[in-house]
Amino acid sequence: MTITVRDDQQEDNSEAGAFLRLPLPGLDGGYLSIAQPDAATLAARLAENFGLTKRQTDIAHCLLDGLSTKDAVERLRISLNTARYHCEAVLNRTSASRLGDLNRFARSFTAAPPEPSSG
């Protein structure tokens, strides 16, 4: 989540995606703007919480950006097999069974690696 505090009334395009804008008392025209994190931030959160490698983070970024595996291949300039390998590694490390799970984990403030099973 991105939180921006402004003390002027100048329009800012970076806040166009804000889902909440609140006026601040006492400041002339100031406001608080809250927006969803972008795909790069979400991928970094996954990398930190699940120990993803640089390339796995890159693939996660592409997937969270809504790109297909083939589009990720073009963006990252890697082979399709390499992209598939990294996608599988990301899903395995995060214990996600599908892309929807990956999105949910990335957007969760409590996302953490699964507890090791004892036994």
C-alpha cells in the first residue's frame, strides 16, 4: 500500500489509482492518498517473505503485472522453458497452487513461508 501526504492542491498523476483520498485537517488543501502497491512492490514482498531468487522475483513481477508466460519471456529475454521453470519454482516456494494464490499471498500483509511440518 502506498500512502502519500500532500500539502498542496496540485494534481498528481501518480495518485490516479488511489482508492482513498482524505482531506487533512489544518492543512490548506492537503490530503492523504492511499493506493494499492504495484507489481514490483508485490514481487519484492514475495521475495523477502519466501526467499525468491532474483530471476524468480522477476518472473513473479511479470505474473503479478498480468503478463502471460510468453509475454514474460519477451520482457526478460529468456527461453520459454526457463520461464516455466522459474514460474514453477515461485509457486513451489510460496506453496501457491495457482496464480490466484500467488496474488493473494503477495497482497497479504501476513504472508509468510509455510511452517515446516514436524514428523
